[in-house]
Amino acid sequence: MSVTRRFKGYFLHGLAVLLPSILTIWLFVWGYTFIQANISSHINRGLVRLIVLVGGERIHVGEEEVRAFLVAEKPKLADNPGLLATEMKRPDVQRGARIEHLERIWVHGPGSIAGFIVALVGVCILGALLASVVGKTLWRMVESFIMNTPFLRRVYPYIKQVTDFVLTQEEQKKLFSRVVAVEYPRKGIWSVGFVTGSGLEKVANAVRKEFVTVLIPTSPTPFTGFVITVPKRQTIDLDMTVEEALRFIVSGGVITPGHEQAIDALPAPDSETPE
């Protein structure tokens, strides 16, 4: 084996080992940074103003900090020491200096974690409230308003479908009763699908067979796919949970549950799958 091929093999092996960890860490860091920039910072600024409102004079701010705050707001005062000293005593200037002093700690410093914790707790409290009877009633009113708004009603239902599917296990159980293998798009090619219903009644009555409706998801985005109706006897129940099947599809078949790993199979019979 040449040095180049050996180096390439070692490099790819190291990349395969490190990449999942790096991507996982990056995803969490990105999520934390996004929440801090778009949610936590506003919560922290609100906390700062609340502290200034309640604390008032008890918050000590040095004379140099007040001067730096005032000069930053009005640079021309730096050339007029007498007027600068007078302006520094104004209550609104003192309040502004206190806010800037606290923001350095609570928004840009170590106290910024407070907003992140408040956001998490707030989401939990909101979830608890919406789980109650009153909360559900109020949220139905909000959703009714959204669904009657011309532009929002064209976007909101689809986003809600995706978030409910990803975040709510009950939604997955309601949509997908079990995981099956079905010959699709032609005989001899087996696809993983989710049983979503009992088939079309008129079709079942016309051919006098028991049918099931199966969603064949696309990879790597399982939220889209093809809906087919096939005889139940032409499907094979797989010993996979919905979560395992989703991982299998998203990964393009790379992640396979251990109990579903393929082994050396017996030669397939010549006869077709019985209907």
C-alpha cells in the first residue's frame, strides 16, 4: 500500500470518528448562540431595566462610568468639563449609566446565562399552561385567528405539521401505526414504509381483499413521499420502531437497527409473493 493511500485511509477513518462529535457539538453551540442572540439578550435587557427600576439608587456606578457613558452619548461634552460635570448629575444620565453598567454583566457578561435559563423555564411553564383545559381553549382561539388570516393560513398548517411530527411522539404514533416492508416501486425492490390507514373502502370492496395505506418516505427528508394502497398480505411487518425507521431513512440506510442487520439469506423462491 502506498503512503498516499495509507494517509487517505487514516484521514477518512479519523474524519468518520470525529465528524459526528463535532457536528453534535456544533449543533448545540449554534442552538445556544441563536437563542442567546434572539431571545435571551432581550430577556436580559428586560431584567436589567427591572433591576434598575426596583433597585434605583442602591445600584452603585462609579463617576468614571457615568462620565464615559455621557461622553459616548454626547462627544462634544468632552471639551467642556464644567457642563460635563453638571450633566453627570442628571437623573436620566445616572439611570442610563446604571443600565449600561448592568448590561455589561447581564447581557454581554457571565450573567447572560440568566436569560437562557429564563427562556427554558418560560417554555416549560407555557407548555404546562397550554396542557390545561383553559390553555387549550385559549390556544384554539389563537389558532382560529391564524387560520382566518389570509397569508398566515397558507404557511402555518404546514409548519405545525412538521413541528408536531418532530417534537410530539403522540403525533408519530397517530400517523404511523407500524413499520412495514413493501415491494415498491416494482416487484423485487423492497422499500420501508409506514402504515397510515386501512386502505380505501371502495377498492377493498371491489377486489374483496384487505388493504392498507402505506407512506413510502423519501430519503433523507422523510416528511415527503408516496402514498400507496396495497393488499395487507403483500406487506411484511418489520421489528422496528418509528424512530428507528426514521433514522434508517434519514441516514440513507447507513443506520440500521442491530436486530435488522442483514445476514446471509436463503435463496428466494421463484413464486411471487402471495396476495
